[in-house]
Amino acid sequence: MTIKVRCNGCRSKLYVSSRREGKSIVCPRCNARVEVPAPASAPPETRFEGPAVELPLGDLLIPPLEVMDTAPFAVNTSSPPPRRPIARKQKTVVLPLWVLWAMCLALLLVATGAFFVGAWWASLGPAT
């Protein structure tokens, strides 16, 4: 069985045989002396059964919520309602009307030109 030990000098991980428990070894990297710890006592068993862990069923029950015993929901009408924050206007780009008309005219000219170029191309006939 191997024991994992960290060197105090170079902080490298060393894997040492269990024969060296309680003795010191030399780190092969930095030549520092490292103490190999003796085996710790076996960790206590954790058991999830037995009288120390078990609870009576009555302790596990959740008490019921008593919703209907409270007073009905009341609204405080003496104070004014909270004010809503004013929504900020978003910055928008406003184009003059003549720019929109010019864009529509340009689109119409391009579509008309494409129609006539296509008609001319189709009148040439297939290439032989």
C-alpha cells in the first residue's frame, strides 16, 4: 500500500511505500528531508441506523399551516399608491420624408431595370 506525502521544500507529491511509515525520506527533486506520517487510527464508522440516529415518527411530522385562522387580506387605503417610474424615451432615428421617397424611387428604378435586362437576356435565345 502506498502513502501520499507532500514535500515541504518543493511541494511535489511523493508516493511512499507503507514500509516507511513514521520514518523520514529524502525528496528526489530537492533533496529535502520529508517525514512520512504514521498511519492514523481507522476513521470512525459512520452508521445511519441505531437508536442514536432514529427519531420517533411524531418528530418527523410537519405541523399544518393554519392559513384560514388569520384575518382576511387587508389593503391599506390611507397611503397613496406608489408612483410608477417614468419610462424614458428611446432614441430613434427620424428620416426626412424626401429620403423615404427617394429610396422608394430608387427601388422602383432598380426593379424596372432588372425586368428589362431580364427580358432582353431572354430574347437572345439559348446559346448554341
